[in-house]
Amino acid sequence: MHFCFPALHWIQKGVQRHPVCPPTIGVPPTIDPEEQACELMTTIFGEYLLMNKEHTILIAGVQNLVAETFQQALNSYHGFRVIALDRNLTDMAQTMTSLEPEIVLLDQRLLMDGSYDTAANILLRLRMEHPSSRMILLIDDYHEDFIVRALQAGVKGYLSKDAGISQLVNSVQAVIKGEIWAERRLLALCLDQYTKPFQQARNTNPPGWKNRLTPREQEVLEHLTNGCSNRKIAEQLFISEKTVKTHLYNLFRKLKVTDRLQATLYAFQKNGGAADSTEKKD
């Protein structure tokens, strides 16, 4: 395989030139063309490695015919491999634990037995227990409130089950690259709603808000606000990382937040501007 790098041509010719914006007349160029070429090669090579790595995919809850169509389409695409077709949340969770798929295509119907809060809690729990797996919702009907809650809970995008194969592939590629597959308007709504707990905490500061948490959950929250990782919290409290994740899930639910940052900021606001109002001891 051969790559064509325009910057290399400029180096060979000794031309000091930026590939996008030519230097202003009378101003000496400050960009090193050799560095420019290296950056370009690094970017392209990184993209090449990313898309030539095998990316494992789990399809969950989708009807057989649609699931098989998606499976055939994705398996025919270079670098994608569908490793399982699961029909319920229990099977999906077991597959995520044993095989750790990079992408999970999840039918929204698996989440719609209860309220939006219940669905968001399921997604939050899955994200906390399987942080390396990125979820994309497959939807039949568009419900904006549900989509926003799902994005806040950690879903990386959504796609109609009627979407074409090209859209399916594009959405998976985007999420693999770390992008969110959703409209900007929805992301703006997520951001607006993301700040509500902090605004409410600023306006209302009822005494004893920590009483909603167990003593152990309060300890976990204290370490969390001090910037500790799950492993560090486990070491300091002499518990397992899995137990830490369980405490985090419970305190997130009780404080009505969706992630570590929200919990930290919530505690910061409730404590009147200090991440932890308790005095630290050596």
C-alpha cells in the first residue's frame, strides 16, 4: 500500500509552505515542513491502524431478520466482526462480561418495560460495569426525552432500525473514533439538563442531604470528590473495585446524577463550595 503525502514533495523541493494556508507575503514562514509531514503521516497512519483493527460488535434485542441483516452487512465490512446476537438483557450482560465487545447495538425495546428513569438506570449500570463497551441505540420510534436520557446515561448515539447499511457503518465508525452519533441539538439539550442538578443544589441546600447515603456510600463519595479512581477507592476502603462500582451506582441513583463529574459537582455545591466539608486527617 502506498501513501501520498504532499508535504513530502514540499520537503524534497525545499519549499517552505503550509498545506492549507499559504504564508502571508513578507512574513517568514514559521512552520517546519518536516514536522508538518510527520504530523500528517502520524494522523493518517493512526487512522489506518484504527480502521484495520478488528472491532467486535454485539447486537442485542433486535428481531432475528433485522439482526441477521445487520450481522451480514457488518461482517462483510473490513475490520468489523459481530460476535453475538442476544435476545434479552440477561444474555447481553453475560456476553459483555465474557467477550467485552467494543460496540453494542442495543434495541430500545429491551429498555422500555419501565419508565425512562428505569431505562436510564439500566444504561448507567451497563456503562459502569462495562466501560470499554460503547452502546448505540437502535430505535423504532423517536422519543426525544428518552434519547436525551440515554445520551446522559452514556449511550454514544442512536440509529433508526430503518436506516441504510451505509448509515449503520458510518455510525459504528464514528463511535469507534470517540464521536457521538446524534444531532447537535440533542447534545445541547443534554448539556442543559446536565447542569440542572448543580443549579438546584445551589438554590436549595437542605440540611442532612448526605443522610440519603449509607455511611459507606458517603466514604466513597468523599474519596470520589478528592479525585480518586475506583482502584484507589478500593485500596483505601479495603473493598473490591466491583463493590466500589456498586456503591457508585447506588449513590448516583440517590443523588439523581449520572456520572462521577455530576456527583462531585453536586457534593461541591451542597458543601457550600468545598469538595468535602470534612477535615482530612493524615
